[in-house]
Amino acid sequence: MSNPREPLTRAADVLVDCLEAFGVTATFGVPGESYLAVLDTLYDRALPFIICRQEGGATMAAEAHARVTGGLGVAMVTRGPGLTNASAGLHVAFQTSTPLLLLVGMPALATEGREAFQEMDVVGFSRAVAKDAVVIRDAARMAEQLTAAARTALTGRPGPVVLGLPEDMLTAPAPPFAMGRPALPRSAPAPSDVAAAAATIAAAERPLIIAGGAGWSADASRALAVFVAKTGAPVAAAWRRQDTFDNADPAYAGHLGLGADPSLKAMVEGADCLIVAAARLGENTTQGYTLIAPPSPKVPLIHIHPDPAELGAVHAPAHPLAGDPALALAALCEHNLGNAGARKTWQAKGRAAYTAFSEPPQDVGPVQMGQIVRHISRTVPAGTRMANGAGNYAIWLHRFFTYRTFGQQLAPTSGSMGYGLPAAIGAAVADPKTPVVAFAGDGCALMTIQELATLAERAAPVIVIVVDNGRYGTIAMHQQRDFPGRAVGTAMKSPDFAAVARGFGIAAETVRETSAFAGIFDRMLAAQAPGLIHIVADPRAIRPGVTAQE
């Protein structure tokens, strides 16, 4: 152990003081010479630095950590290559509306603007994939500017903020942190706007709720349950927001996203009032902006969102309600919302369709992914978190897993490959006692497979399931649809993923038929240690019950 450094309040010390005051419980990153002073400060602190193997994985892990804790995610990377690698995680945080600080070490102030070693325009590059970006050049303003960045990340529509940190600025003297945690007021929509929206709901015979998005919380899920009971309306989850409402509740009607139930899409078209709670109504939720077409929906749209700038940005709502989703839903419940009993038939229609759609169809080949996901859903402890990246394999997970509580689903609304494994690590760091199951396709897994080293090092209770069909399945499906028989660039040779995992020191097994899965999974779950299951899937099984040829 080295000698302690001389007592001195440096900008790096103030930075860590701020993070601790903000309630940050872990940081993620790849070490770099441009922020050695911050790492030196962490040496004397309880705030852990989780070493990742690539900056994209570090930022994705930090994003998932923020989603599990409900606070601020923090990742640290170095200039140039570090920032560009980290941008994949920034895009995830931006489109998923997750509060995140990315701290980027920079060259010294004296060399700025000379294209010094690995120098790049941090602000110009980052503003394309972040909510804001700032370079802190004055050590005396560290606390002020870092607090402002945290407030920006956490308020309105949450998102990532990038902070450039010149390496000599970090070692400069700085006044102690004395600002406290940034104030985060929770706003509610204007009472007159709430009353007008409630009157529209009360007059509707077939209202439909679409829930999940920016600013969602456990409080919002509780408020939604009360709102559903008072309205009698069915609930559809927005794209990859299935954990906003208990899927076992009789009001739950399914998930609007890729591979959505045609019956649910028909219900959206048949509704006479849409109540959208926190969702942006993006491309996947709206089925390519066709199910709810901009700019003006055919039926009254009541749109709740924490950021006023999102209201009317694409779809013009009849009743825009700017504010915290939990507070807005609670405010609506103070009014007459119509006859809930009269809507029970409408609600039951949605539930019946969801129940039928949740029965796994027969897939081609010896591996039945629907049956595998159903076994996981029925076996894992309550609250087990499910993480995934992008690829057709996720359709089986989204369709056949039953999400019960908020915080269970970790999935990138940006559709980023490689997210599942680092997200599972971030979740396990935030809550080590709750198991995590991470799904990845073979292409998806190879984007961030180096983070198996991080997983092994943490010895976290994470089971990684790699669904290997030897191709980029989603793109192959689209090629077959648009250019049948002319596939290029989608077939690939996968490694033996179980052998790869064992090379990292992780227990691993290979599954080639459905009957082998349950026993292997149950043993790994009971072990409460890292594990990987390599599922060799039939490349013809491209979606539940559908072959690539079809």
C-alpha cells in the first residue's frame, strides 16, 4: 500500500465529494491517464470504481445501475477512443431517458486546441448523443458545474450529460463542496388541465392506457394501479416498458413493440380515448407511426410527460399534462373518470387476447424458446431482473415472460446490441441480492462479451443466456422480406460460447434441445454465481411460430 498523498483539496476531490453527496453508490469505467487524479481520490473513499473491459460496456452498466437505483448513473472514460467507445451507452441512456453522467478525462488546458494526443471536441461530439455536454475548465467551478450537470440529467426528460475534465484542472486547488444535493422538484400538471382531461376520460366508452417511459418510478406504478381500478381501462405497455404494470393483473393487455399482438393493435385502433403515461410514442410503440399517426390522432390523446418539450413534439395531444407521471395520475384520480364497471367487457377483451397470445406456439427445430422463457418466468424468484440487448431472440422474452414489478426489465429502447451483459452487471452491483438473467443473441453477445471478465471478477448472481442461430437474425429476416433469396452479410460462424465462458472462469453449459434446459438453469439459479447457457437454436426459427422462409 503506497503512502497517503499530502492533504490538499483538489478539483478531483471535490468531484468525488459531489458524487457522494448526489447519492451515487458506484462508478463504472475503463481507467485512463487523463483522469488519474480522480482515481487517486477514489483510493481513499468507499465509492467503488467498477473496472469494465470496454467503455461501451461501462456506460451501459452505469445506465442500468441508474435504472435499478432510481438515481444517477456515473461512468468514467478517457479522451478520444474512450469517449467514442462510450457513445454506444450514451445513445442507450438518451433514448431510454436514463439520468447519467459520463466523465471524460481530457488533455491539459495548455495543449487544448492543438489536436494533442487523443484530443477531440468533447462538446461537439457528445451533443449528438447526449442531453448536454460541458467542459469544466476552472477548478473553482467544479462543484457548481457538476451539480448543474446532475440537475440537467435528472430533471425534465432525464438523460445523459457529458463532462469534459482537463487533466491539469483536476489537480488544481478547488474550494470545498458546499452546495448539497441538487434540488429536484416534482411538478404536477395544472388543475384546470387535469379537470379537462378527466372529463374526456369520463365520456369515453373504450379508453386505453399506454404506460411507461421518462420519469417512471415505483410510485408511478402504484398510481397507475389506482387509476386503472378507477377507470376500468385496459393497459398496454410502451416499447420495452413491460414492468410498469403487473402483467398478471386482469387489466394488462400486452406490449406495444416489435412482434406486438395483432389483437392489441386492433384495440388501439378501436379505442375512443388514449391515455399515454410517460411514453414518447416512438416508432416501435406506434408501429412505425402508423398505429397512432402524427400529427393528430383520430381520437382524443391525453399525454402525460415530465418534459413539456415532449408534449406535441410529434403527436398533438388534446390534453397535454406536463408533470411527474405519479402525480399526474393521482391528480386525475381525484375526478370522476366514468363508469369503470361499464368498461369491464372492453378490459376483458384485451386480457383474453393477451392470454391467448402468451401461449407459446410450436417453433421449428428441437429448441422451443417459448417453453424455455416460460420456464424461466415460472422459476425465478419474484423481482428477478431480465436484461437483454437487440435481436429477434428478444421477441420470445418479451412475449412469454411475465413481468410483475417495476424495475424487472432492463432493455434498451434504442435497440442497441450488446446491452444485456453489461446491464446485468450494473444491476447486480446496484442490488447484489437479486438475481439477474441476461439474454443475448450470438451477434449481440459478441458486441460486449469481454465483460464476462467483469462478471467473473464481481462473482455476481447473473445467468447469461446466449441464443445462437449463427446469423444476425433480425437483418436476415428483413433481407428475406425485402430481397428474398439474396442474403448478404448475415450468416456467421459463432464460437463455442460455453467454452469461452469457462475461459473466463464462469460455469457454462450448452443446450441443444428444450428438455435439457430446465435442469441446467435451475442448478445455475441455485448456485447464486455467474453462469452461462449456450443455446444452439435452429436458424429457421426467426420469430415465435414463424420460420425464416415464411
